[in-house]
Amino acid sequence: MERKTKPFRKVAAVSMMLSVIIFFGSCTKNGEAPLRASGTDSLSTQLETSAATATTTAAATTYTVNVNSLKSDDGYAYKITYALSKSGDSNEQPKASTLRLFENGVELKPPHSVHQDIRNLGKGRFSHWGTGLVFSASDNTNPATNGRKYTYTLDGSANSTTPVTPPATTPSNPTTTDGLIGYAMVSGTTTGGAGGTSVTVTTLAALKTALGDNTAKIVYVSGAIKGSGDDPVYVKSNKSIIGKPGASIEGISLYMFTVSNIIIQDVRFKNYVTDAALMIKFQTNHVWVDHCEFSTDRTHGWEYWGKDISITRGSDFITVSWSKFHDTNLSVLVSGGIDASNATDDKGHLHVTMHHNYWYNVSEREPTMNYGNIHMFNNYHLNNSSYSLGARAGGTVRTDNEYFSGCHKPITTNLDGDPPGYFSGVNTNIYSNCGANDITTATSTWVPPYSYASALDAAANVPAKVVAGTGPRAIH
């Protein structure tokens, strides 16, 4: 009996040792940055220096992507600059990875994507290749600056963290999103510098400094900040630019290139020579321009001044509201390339809402567009000499309760031989003392994907309401 008991005890002891080894080995394998208690580093120091933070529950171990370590991999693709502890796909096993990736708690797909597709198409595609991770945001924004939280599991488990609640879309603070409606609230929202520090600027140098980083910031403009006519100021992500009473930015263009989450309110823009007063370009997204004023003059010739606003090259999810445009020739351009072979970045983008704006003494482009989808409602167009709304190159414009008065040609798809676009809702508008529309394409049935009935005024009420309510307010 005793001879049989000793081997059994040996086997039990060996089994217990193997279980301990396997248990601790699996913990190290699944941990993104194994913590070591030896040496001089304290546990808190090791936690602070870990590339990704792990949260363990009974269901799964969830890791948080360190967005400060992301690097562009061209196009919509971004890659981490640290190694994951578990290898994924390879040439021999192209679908071996069990990594699941989440944006604010919502799973991104498809996995195992070709890297070129992540760069060119994005929309949540990702690849766990080797020990690296290359991915795109759900709306092709920059995940390092869009304010969202990216988490992942390595073992195929569901995300164990609670989905992040998006910021409120209608807070009472006028420097955030009070009154925002339209495309700037689609596929995310636009909060600008809400929650960040506040600074007041009075000079061009101070304006450039305040807008030159990606931290959340509310920048108040005081007095008249003047440039030479072609001075560019580069605006980084997560900014609110708010004019104090009487504030103006003159002879200066604000450049928004490949950035996101920007609010511009209550600023007068004057006499901008280069490009446009607001140049929104290169996949910039979620911008809200509200209660601003744009003007030059019409005595310097057709091409002397820049446009008021230019939204181009794949930019997306823009709202322009309660703003005033006057005394210029070329007002607003929403555009990609007319040549389809050069417009791949524009197709599927250029979603813009313009409501309760006031154009007067403008030659044309209120706005003109191609490739995108623009929703116009309750805007007032007074006394233009060429055309108001133009749609080209397959772009579509929806109009709701617009008011045109004294306009040579309110709506057209016939523009200098360019391929035509489409209009819907043209019968909802009022045309007072205007020339005829020139629409050469079939009527579209397109409507925007968001609700706006509660904000829509009767067309007959538009002139009085818009004249009284547009332009900078004396509230800051």
C-alpha cells in the first residue's frame, strides 16, 4: 500500500507545480506590459510606463490603446509604436489573430484587413499583423485627436469595458454646442474646446500660438486682429474660436488641414486674399461655423479676394449656421476635383449643412459644390448677379424652405460645361422677383439622415428671422 502511495503523491506534486507554471505563464502572455516587482522600479512606476493599460475582469482582459503613441501609416491608417505581447496574422496564417478592437465600446470591423484598404478606405478596418496593430477610426478621423477611447482584447473576448457615452450635443454653454444641428452632429459630434483651458488673444502672434496645438482650448478673440491679407493661421484640433463683442479677424486665413472638432463663433472675417477666410481641407471633419460674418468688397476684380469658406478634399461633417456673407464675388465652395480620376478622396465625403444664413450683394456660390451632399434650409439669398446654388459632378443638394429674392438664377446644374449634379426639395422654396432656375437633371429624392423638423421655419418667415438673427452676437 505504501509503495503505491508515494508515486501518487509525486504525480500530484508535479501536477500542482505544472498548474502554477501554466497559470503564471498565461498571465504574462496576456499582459501588455508585464509588471516586475524586482529591481528599483516601484509598482506605480511600472504602471505609468506601460504602453497600454490593462483592465481585467472575469469575462476578459481589455487593453487601452495609448493614442499618444500612434503614428500615421498614410491615408486613414494609424499604427501603434509599441509591440503587443501576442502575435497575430502572418503570411502563413493570415487570419490567426483573435484581437477584437473597440471605439468607445463599439466594435470595429473588419479585422484581418489589407493594409492598403485601411489606408484608402478606413471606416474601422484594422490589422493585427505580427505584434503590431494598424487601424482606422470608424469615420476616418485621426484617432490620436478625435477624443475617443480605443480598447482591445487579445483572446477573442467581448470588450469588458462600458461603452463611452458621447459628449452631450446640446449643453447650455454657448461656447460648446448649444443650438448645433446638422452634419456636424453626424458620426460623432462637435464640442470644440469644451472642457479645456480658456485664453483671450489680441494679436496675430498670440492667435497663432493659441491655435497651434491639439489640446482642448477656448480661444477668445478681442479687438481687431489684422494681417497683411495673406497671413495663414493653422488651427489644430479641439478648439473653440469665440469672438468677444466687436471682435474681427482681418487679412488672415484660418487653415484647417487634417484636423477635427472645431467651433468658430461670433467672429467678423474681412479682406482675406489667400484661398479663403476659412480653409477646411484634407479630411478635416466636425467643424461648426456659427454666427460669423464674412465680407470683402467688389471693387478689386473677380479673382482678387479669397472665398469666404472653402470645404474641400474629403472634408466632412460640417455645419454653417446663422452667418452673414456679403459684398464679395465668390462666397462658399464645397468641392473635390471635377475629374473623377482625381477625386477619390472626395467621394462619400463632403457632407455639409447650411441653415439660417444670409447672403446679399454676392455674385455667386451660395454655395457651389460637387461630389458631396449639402443640406440647405431656411437660408436667405438676396440680390445676386450670377447664380446662388450650383450642383456639379454628381453632387446632391437638398433645399428646404429657402428664400430667394432678386436673384438672377437661384438654382443651377448647368455650370460652364461641368458634369451636372442634382437637387431635391426645390418646390419648398420661395422665389421672389427672381430669374428662372436652370436644372438639367432629374429631381432627386435625397434627404439628410438626421432630424431637423423642429428647427425648420416656414419659408415666408425666413427673411425677417435671418436678417434679425445672423452675424456675431454680443454675448461673450
